[in-house]
Amino acid sequence: MDKRSLEHVAKRFRDSETRTEILRRELAEAIRQADKDGLPQKEICEVTGYTRQQVRRIVLSKDREEGNAGPS
């Protein structure tokens, strides 16, 4: 593996990390919207593969940012 090839792979990896972070944020927002729209948490978990605790954290994190939740 030469330096140029390694740089190419490293760049692809960094680009992938960026895309992953963007998609993670989009998915979190979609989960919050689904919760707001009344989709049962069980169904959100089935679709996303996340646990109930992960879904709760995502939903509550937005509430905390907006100042809508009680003390943590």
C-alpha cells in the first residue's frame, strides 16, 4: 500500500464518518417526530433496531435542549 492509496482510503473513511453523523442526526429527528406523532415506542424500536432506552434518550435529549423536561 503506497501513501496515495492510503490517503484515498483514509479520505473515504472520513467522508463516511461525516455521512454517518448526518444520517444519525436525521434518524434522531425522525424518531422524535414519530414519538410526537404518537407512534408506539415498541414500533420505533422495531423499525430502528434501537432499544427502548436508546429511544427514550433520543426523545428526551431534544426535550432537554428545548427546556421542556424537568430536572435530569
